Amino acid sequence: MKDSSLDSKEKLDYLLYNINKPIVCVKCADEFSNSSTDYKSLQSYSNLDVGYTDLGLQIWCRRHEVNVCHLKFGDKQPEADFRCLEKIK
């Protein structure tokens, strides 16, 4: 007999960290690549806000006050899942 709690955990794996191609601010990436900062990683140097707009979802660089990416949803409302899961150790 299959464990249903295991099934549920596997179905929620997409809520764990699975980013393999991060979206970054080009200006932050350039500064980091040119060693213009003392930060050890681009991830810690970046200062991004992510949120919904009237048209979709925006990624905004707070450090440079520029748009990084805007995803327009059009007439379709995307499915969103705001549950916070922690990986069991």
C-alpha cells in the first residue's frame, strides 16, 4: 500500500527551491562581474522586489530603480500558490 502522505509531499515539491535559471538585474550582474562590490554572490548583491501589477507580475531592482522583468498575464488569471513549505531534513 502506497503512503498517501508521501504522495502529497511529492506533489508539492514544486514549492521548494527549484530555480535553475535565475532572473537578475543586468546592472547588478555587470557590477558584480566587474568586482565593483564586496558581496560574495550575485544573489546577495541583488535587491529585488517581486509583485503583482494591474497587468501581471513585475520584478523590480531596488538598487538601480529599474524594471528587471514584467510578465503580462493578459486576460488569463494564472494559478498562484502562496503556501510556504520547508524541506524536511
